[in-house]
Amino acid sequence: LEPQERSMEAAAVPQELPPDHGVHELFGYVGIEAVLEQMKVKTMKMGFEFNIMVVGQSGLGKSTMVNTLFKSKVSRKASQPGQEERIPKTVQLQSVTHVIEEKGVKMKLTVTDTPGFGDQINNENCWDPIIKYINEQYERYLREEILITRKRKIPDSRVHGCVYFIPPTGHWLRPLDLEFMRRLSKIVNVVPVIAKADTLTLEEREEFKQRIQRDLKAHAISVYPQEDFDEDPDDRLLNDRIREKIPFAVVGADQEHQVNGKRVLGRKTKWGIIEVENPAHCEFPMLRDLLIRSHLQDLKDITHNVHYESYRVRRLNESNRPALSSNNGLPGRDEDGDESNL
């Protein structure tokens, strides 16, 4: 090439400038902040999905707690009024879905209960059906995601949070509790709570909580909110305060009582009324704030970006093995419908 042609060719390549990470001041109104209102309007039109699982042995108040959280009869038992409750011989997962609305915001809420968990003489591997269910929801989402023609909005049945109910023994975590949380915390956001905390004195409650925290630390069990996923100092400051209180000591109630001229949710005893939403009585408000008011979107984000992503990478790595199904290039299922590589 002639010198002039070479210089023209060189000039055609755009010069890369170093990135400017500074914040530029505007000299007039642009309207960038209007995107927040756009997002709000879109969310209110479409609504959103939230899927919660409750795990614990029978009699710990799981259904009552769910009804208390959402101030609505959304639990499995509430959906089956009058039906006799029998403890199943094996863990049976049952899900109910409701659409609830508050101030124009619609939420498609799915509550998954686990009757039979921890109720047998031999509870060995009683967590297996729960792990299988959680992975099946990841698999369902993955198969929709890899389709050439995808739905505009993929239905999300993935479990965003698992509330684990610890019996109020006042002693130590049982081997069952430790093994369940150790296994499940790797694939889902686990939030442990001390059930029926009104059966413990304040001193017993605090001592039990400290023992549980020591057990979790000794066994390297990372419950939600996980310290590894704090995004900035403000998040860490807020989550550190939450981690100091976990497991929350909670009391559930779905009946209102008159207290000082006001109607409050609570449990009536011969000594008085235990107010569910009174922080001096129990830590239910902290659980509600964590699951709904402050961390609901974070629960969904960690489910998608961490737990589901880990599952997706593992499944796609498996797809490079020789035994592939013709269905989307993913490992197939056997004749019983079980995933062959799970």
C-alpha cells in the first residue's frame, strides 16, 4: 500500500479512550429518573411471582405462620378446610398458588408445604424429595430458557426462599436440622426460625439462639442472607444486623384481639395476649420485613444469579457428555421421568 492509503486505513480504526467512571453533572433536565416510574407502572401491570417453601415437622405452626405473613388464608391447610390431617409415611410436597393484591400491586404467591418431614421414627434422607423438587423447578426453567422460540416471560416456579422451622427445645440443633440446612443451603435460600417461641422464656430463647448460631458456624452452614453475596457496605451493614438475630424467634397467629382499643394479631393465653407484630413479644416483624419488605427482590436475585446459575452451569456441562437426549441437548430422563444425571 502507498503511504497515503496506509494512513487512511489506520484512521478508519476508532481509537479506544479510557473509560470515564466519573459522574457528570447535567446542565438541564433530561428525565432519566422517569425510568423508575416506568418500571413501577410495568410491574404493577404485570405483577410478579414469589415462591416460598416451609419445612418443619408437624405441629410447629407452619400454616399459621404463612397466613400471618401475608395476612391472608394462603396456606395449604387453609386451602383444604375441614380435611382431616394425617401424617404421611413419606415426605409429600404440596403447593398452593394464590394471587394477592395490595394497593394495585399483584403478586402470584406459591406456598409449598412439606408434610411428613421429620415425623418418622427413621428420618434418614427425608430431605431427598425436597432437594428433588427444588432441582425440578430449576430444570423446568432451564428447559424453557434454552428453547429457540422462548416465551416473552418464562413462568417462574423456582423456590425463592425456604423457611425452616426449628422445634423450640431450648437445647441444641438436632442432627436432622444440621444435615437439612447443610444440604439445602447449597441450592436455595434457607431462613431458619425458632417456631412457637412463646414456649421459651426470654433467657431460654436468647441462649438457644446463640447455641444455634454457634452450631451453624461450626458446621459452615451459610443461611440467608449469605455474607458472600453482600454487594456494598450498606448491604453488609444491614445484613450484619439481620445475621445477629437469625434464627428469628417467631410466633404465628391469624386471629385478631382487642388490645388498648386496637385490633391486633395475637395469641390469647390466660396470662394475656402475645402480640405477633410487637417486637417486644417476638421477632415475627423481622421475619416479615426480611421476606417481604426489604429483601424479597434480593431473594429472587440470588435464586436466579447464584443458585439457578450454579444448576444451569452444571447441567450444561453435563450436556457435553456422550449420553445426550435429543431434547434441547440436555441430559435426558429415564422412563420414570427422573433426570438421569441428578
